[in-house]
Amino acid sequence: MTFDATDSVTLKIWDRSTLHHTLDSAVNELSARHNTTTCRIAVTCSGPNTFTLSVRGEGKVLATA
């Protein structure tokens, strides 16, 4: 999967059987492109079968264990 995006990408996923695989691939691609961990990638459902992935800003606090 390749895409050109600065801080976010929106995906329309019709096939529910590939939903998790497609989102995992997109999260990994976006995090690699921004040289950050996958936990900084936010995934939101932005419509029917539509998901927006975005890089969370530096100022946001991440949960730690």
C-alpha cells in the first residue's frame, strides 16, 4: 500500500474481511513515513466504511503503562 499524505489519509474499505489487515497496513505505512511509532497514529471512523488515519501532534500526551 502506498499513498501520498502529509499528516492524514482517508480510506474507503468495502470488504469487511480485509478491514483489519488494510487498517494495520495503513497505520504501519503512515508511521514509517513519519518516522514515529504506530501508537501516534489515530484511526477514526469518519463515515460508512470510511476511516481517517492521522498523525497525532507532538503536544498530545500518550498513555503509558
